[in-house]
Amino acid sequence: MMKIQIGVLAFLLALSVIELGLATANTVPAFLWSPHLQRANGEMDEAVNYQVMSAKDLVGSVFTQGGWSNFLCSEKKVEQAVDVALVFIGRELLSSDVSSKRNSDPALVNTLNNLFTSSNFSLAFPYIAAPEEERMETLLLSGLKEACPHNVGVSNIVFSDSCFVEDGTIQKLSDLQSFKDHLLARRETRKEGETDLVVLCSEGSESISESGQSHSERESISELVSSVEQSGSKYAALYVSDPYWYTSYKTLQRFLAESATGNSTVGVSTTCDELCKFKSSLLEGILVGIVFLLILISGLCCMAGIDTPTRFETPQDS
């Protein structure tokens, strides 16, 4: 009986170690903030949800806990409405980049941290399971329709060209400057109480605008937020990372480009990037942990199998 209990305990321990490692490797962070929203008591609110949740549950939390349904649904309009709802979908940040000092983009992490801590209302979701079948922007639109079943109260919806949206009626903009011009134009034409939804999807570190200028995620977020603040518009913002589809897509894109030029074996990068190094280190740690667990289980089983007598006979006098 004792052997069975030890075996079950060790098995559960191994599962928890593997689950924790996989959760850290396959999760991304999300940040929700607004300088213009606050709780009913007027106090600043800053919370962190450490649960591992799906991307669909994150979208639901944005509309419920974040209060986005109050100004994006026409039947729930409140006095605390904002003029612009900004959504930044990144392609590079992982949960490990936020918790570790050695991250792939410290400037981006610092920018998000400053925006998060300086806002009146903020929510953080450090562990979001990255979507594999659906894109984050698709989940956002479907979540908007579920949160506002009767009537969506968004007066204007704009996505960037890099976002994968099948709805042909949605307006798309090409670069960051187009977003700035759009926000300035909407400031003059937007009616009181209306809210615009602006979604900017990053194309990763290799993104280059039509003007030939490259923009990192940090620069895009900082410039767009500054543009909204300078226009005097009230806003609420959401940042969520969705790097896995982007990584697989860019790999396939490079492979097709090399095949088309006939240089499939020439110029192919064989270096291991930050994500590759993180996954290899994580896998190495999990394998070493499993080996030590097996050694521990074997030792405990051997100790439990030692059968020593509970009493000794007294020696007979000769």
C-alpha cells in the first residue's frame, strides 16, 4: 500500500512539473489599461489574474471585468464611455519575457509596464494560452458579437492590413501614419458618446511600412497612444501577444520564397533565435527533472521494500 501511495505521489509531482513547464512555454501575456476608466468608488484599480486561461476566456474577461461591453454595446452605454478602444496584437512577447529579467525585448516590456502602472484602471493576464486554430483578431470580433447580442455600439471599426479578418466590410489601414491620420479625422467627425474600435496587428521585428521605415512593437504602441492622448480623446487599450501563428507563417513564407527562386538550400538561416533557445532549455530542464524523479521513485520504492523484523528473539542461555 505504501508503494502505491509513493508511486501516485511521484506521478502527480511529475505531471505538475511538466504542466508548469508547458504552461510557461506556450502562454503569452495580456495587459488591459485605461487612464480614463475607474471603479465606482473612484479609487485606482490594478489587478493581476495569474490563472492560465484560453484566448477566448481572455476576450470574455475584457468585455466583463474590463468593462468594454459598457461602451462597445449600444444597450449598455454608460457615463464612463471612452472615445477609442485600442487593441495591440503583438507577435514576439511571451510570458517568460515578462517574468524574467533576460527577455527578448526589454524596451517593449518597460513601455507596457509604464502604461500599466500609470493608468487609473489596469488588469494583467500573464498566462494566456496562445490560440492555435483561430487568430486573436478573429476571437476579438466573435467576442464582440457575443458580448453585444442585440446591437454593437461601435461607430467605426478599423484594422491594420496585417490583421487576418474575413469580414470585407471592415476598413483596413496600411501603416502607422494612416492610423494617426484616421484618429485625427475621427476626432472631428465622431459624435458624442460614440466609440471607435482600432486594432493594430504587429508583423513582428521584420515589419516594414510602405514608406520603407520599420516600426517595432514598442514604437507602434508609444506613437499611437501618444497620438490619441494629444488629440484629447479618451481611450482604453488592450495588448495581447499572439506569436505562434506569426512564427509558423513567416517560416512558411520564407520557405516558399526560397523555393520560388531556386535557392532552397542557399541562405537558409540555421541560427537558433530567442524562442528556439527558450524551448530547448525548457525541454532540457524537463528531461533532467524526469530523470531525477525516476531516481527518487526508485529509491523510495527500495526503502519501502526493506522488510526488517519488528522484534528479535531473546538469545537462549546455553
